Amino acid sequence: MAYASFTDFTNALDKAGELKRIGVPVATELEITEIADREMKSPGGGKALLFEKPTIDGRVSPVPVAVNTMGSRRRMAMALGIESIDELAEQMRLILKAKPPTGMREAWTLLRQGIDLLHARPRHVSDGPCKEVVHLLKDEAFSLADLPVLKCWPQDGGRFVTFPVVHTRDPDTGERNVGMYRMQIYDGCTAGMHWQVHKVGARHGKRYYERGERMPVAVTLGGDPAMTFAATAPLPDGLDEVLFAGFVRKKSVELVKCETVDLEVPADSDYVLEGYVQPGETRPEGPFGDHTGFYTPVEDYPVFHVTAITHRKAPIYPATIVGIPPMEDFYMGSASVRVFLPVFRMNFPEIVDMALPAEGVFHNLVFVSIRKQYAWQAYKIMHGLWGMGQMMFSKYIIVVDEDCDVHNTSEVLFRLCANTDPQRDSTFIKNPCDALDHAQTIPTIGTHMGIDATRKLPTEGYTRTWPELLKMDPAIKERVDALLKRPLS
Ligand SMILES: Cc1cc2nc3c(=O)[nH]c(=O)nc-3n(C[C@H](O)[C@H](O)[C@H](O)COP(=O)(O)O)c2cc1C
Ligand SMILES: [Mn+2]
């Protein structure tokens, strides 16, 4: 089911008892973060929050701020209009099953075709609610300063748009990309554009730079949350996020032309920030209290110049906060892993399950369970994952046997401690690293570690007898179940 607007979505959350409305004034400077942080750290991710009277420098903004709208398993599924993320994973599996691909490349091609066949292709429309109010730059009556943008953490370099959906195009092929890259507000008409070096936005930017052309960029906020999720999903370069969003919500995304740049954006957006990046122009960005739980330092990033802002008559400003985990993004990342697990399994059928625990902030820690059949299969899986899209960033990969629940960190740690000889069972490799990781000596490159915590085979040189894991007799379990149902004294 698709939502007609972001307001539709927050109303659905409200009806489901998943929304807390906060009617008293709360400052966009730090106070919203403190409330949201407490909520996100409450059991299961707490509730979504709608701040109806956010203040900017003491003035009440007419635009409400929504936070933590996808920050639980249930709300993440609701955002995509489904009961459970498993439904979507099952659809992915079925597309791939129709004609099993022989490799990764073919799997993605097949997915694109499958998604296309499911009538997910965007529709082009001539107008939309995102244009109910149009401000061209020359008005000067409205600017970025009018949005209730958060200053998240005390040492942040300013206010940051934290849920921006950034639309760009490959100047060579015309292919579209949509990614989520945070934006630091510099003034009413300029902002930082934090696409990291490994991301598709940065690749597009590099091509504009090489061609010596100005790069059109459009940023949307709000609208159907399926689009926002698609912007964060680790799709391979070339798989259109707009197509993917259409597939997820089972309804074509309606695209409308921008007013001042040659790009199209979802017509249902709450806000559209139109503008451009001048290749070669950079400006210090940060510090910013980041996903890692630490401040990322000041670094030069491209500058986004606003040429127009259009919006709905009654928009909601969607935001998130990132910081020490667990935060809202954990639920978004977990949904991605779940949805793309069938793709991983296509290439590596022995993979049973996979988890990226919150403590690892996506890239730092990956648990994989496998059905092990031959010697050193765990290493094959590690190397396979390290070669796959954004999984290349995985700092530690721990491989366990199929009977270990990777979503239970305590169970994985038990296997790790019990089943490994540290030197024998670990491997180190060199690979690109997440741009946010402060631990590496040189940014964006470093080593990763893989640990094989599976039971060892004679063919792996283990000639002792591997012991059996304790397990109660099923008949006894049944008898005790029955016994405990009756009064014990
Ligand atoms: C809340 C949130 C904020 C993010 N901020 C950034 C960011 O500032 N820069 C960045 O490069 N990636 C950021 N990401 C990750 C990207 O959105 C993600 O890697 C996405 O898959 C990139 O899409 P692309 O492959 O089309 O570039 C963020 C993700 C989330 C969930
Ligand atoms: Mn992409």
C-alpha cells in the first residue's frame, strides 16, 4: 500500500498507536535530539515523535518536525506499507526464482527486469502537491533558514538536514540516482553536500567535474516514506531507486519536472530543494555527531546552491538523529539486509542468515550463518561479502554454523569464544573502508578481519573429534512442558 503523502503516513502511525504528538514548544537546537535519543533507546525503538511546535532560535515554526518514523520493526514495515519486511524479501526471492541467474550481475539485471514487469516504472505528471507553494531564489522571501532544521549535537558545526533524498543524474548515460547524503546549512541558499567518495552521487559529481559542467541536484523531503527508504538502500550503481520505491510500495512513483533544474522528483514530496553543485567548489563540512557515535571531523565537501524551494501548503519536516547506537537507522539498515538477503543467497546458497548488530553501526560488524559443507567455506563467504557493494566496508565478519541465531548477539559471542583458535581461525585483508571510520590511519582504506567460528572439519586439519553441543532430549522437553503447566505444589 502506498501513502499519498507523508502526512498520510504519520496519520497511519497515529492510528496504530505508534506516534507521540508533542504539543509544547521544543527547540530544534539540541532539545529535539535529547527527546528523540531517549525515545530511540527505549525498548524496541519507542514511538515516532511529531513535534508540533518546534522552535528555531526561540520562534515557533509553523512546520512540524517528525522523528523516528521508521525506528522500529513495525514502523519500518508500515513505512513500506507491509505487515512485515519478510513479505518484501519473499517477493525479491520469487523474482530471482523465476529464472535463476548464474551470477551476481545477472541477478541484478533480473531484479531490474522483474521489478519493471511489476509495473513499478515511474509515471510522469505535469503538476503535483510538492508545487503548491513555489519560491524562486529571486524572491528572497523564503530560504533554507525557514525550515525547522535540527542542530543535533553540542559540537555540531551547524544545522544539518538529516533525512534528505538527493536526486542526481549521470551526465554520460542520463541514469538517475537517489541517495541519502546529509546537508549542513551554511546560509539561506547554500548547504554542504556530504556524498562520500564511494557513493554514486560522488561518482556523478566527478563526471560533471571532468566535463567542466555545472551539476543539477534536487533534494526532496517527505512524501511516501518508501522513497526515503530506497534512498538509503544499498542498491548497486545503475539500479534506479525510483523504480525500486515503486516496486516496494506496489505503485508507480509519480515524477514531476523541477522548476529551475533539468531533473524530475516525486510529486508527492513535502519539500523540493532545487539547485546545483559547481564542480570543483568545496567548503569545510562538519563537525557532525555521526552514526559512529563520534563526531566526524571537518572535511571539504561540495557546496549545494539553492535555486528554488517548492513545498506543500501544509508540509511536515522529516528528520532523524544519528549517534551512539541503537538509533532509528539501525531499523532501516536491518530492513535492507533482510530485503537483500535473497540476492546474497542467490550467489552464496549456503548462507542461512545474516545480521548487522546495532553495536557495529552497519559496517563494523557482520554475523553470517552458513550451511558448511567443505573446508574453508567460511573464508569464501567472507571474501564474497567483502567484494559485494557496500558490504566491502564490513570491518569484522564472523561466520557461524547454521544452528546459531545471528540475531542473538550473545549466542554468536558464545560460538566465537568457544569455537575459535584465534590465530588459526582469523584472516586479515586490505579493502576500502567506510569514510566515517575514524580508526584507520589513512581515511577510507585499511584492514578487515574475518573470523571462522564454525565447527572445524578434518579436512581443515582438525584431527581431534569436534564435540557435540549440549541439547536436551525432545521427549523430556515435552514432559517438562506438560509438568510445568500444572501447579507445582
Ligand atoms: C540517516 C542516514 C544518513 C546518511 N548520511 C549519509 C551521508 O551523509 N553521506 C553518505 O555518503 N551516505 C550517507 N548515508 C548512507 C547512504 O544513504 C547509503 O550508503 C546509500 O545506499 C547510498 O546510495 P548510493 O549508492 O545511491 O550512493 C546515510 C544513511 C542514512 C540512513
Ligand atoms: Mn544508488
